[in-house]
Amino acid sequence: MSRVDPEELVDQKLSRIFVSVRLGEARRVEEVLAARGVEYVVTVEAVGRTLFGSPRNAAVFSVHETEAALCASALAESGLGDGVIGAE
């Protein structure tokens, strides 16, 4: 399992579990989720502006709601706790 298009999971209830504004951190999240065989969706969302006025975006990771708590816990245990937003 791995990253899937949001359209593939359109009929499923997803929970946001992680927000990352750094590419390296987002790649680590992908590694942790893929290693656990989790299907996840990544969307890009605006999170503000830089000092010079450029838009600042974040990668937002979502998983099926039944896997949200387990995935959030796995990310925290992998040293990625700062970006975990928990199950919704």
C-alpha cells in the first residue's frame, strides 16, 4: 500500500493525521506510512505566506479514519510528533 489519489478513496471517511511544511519531513512521513502498508492521501494546502509574501504550502496527510490513531502514534514514535494533528 502507499500513496493514492484522493479520487480513489472518495467514498471513504478520511482523517487528517499530519501536516508538514518541509519536504524532507514529508518524505519521512511517506516512508513510515508505506512501511506499515497504509493507503494515504497527500493534499497541498496553503498555510500562509513567507516573509517576502510568497505563498507557503504544506503537505497534509490523510488516512482512513479507522487507521488514524495507529498512524498518528506510529509517526510520533518515529520522531515526527510535531506535525501530528491526531484523528478527527
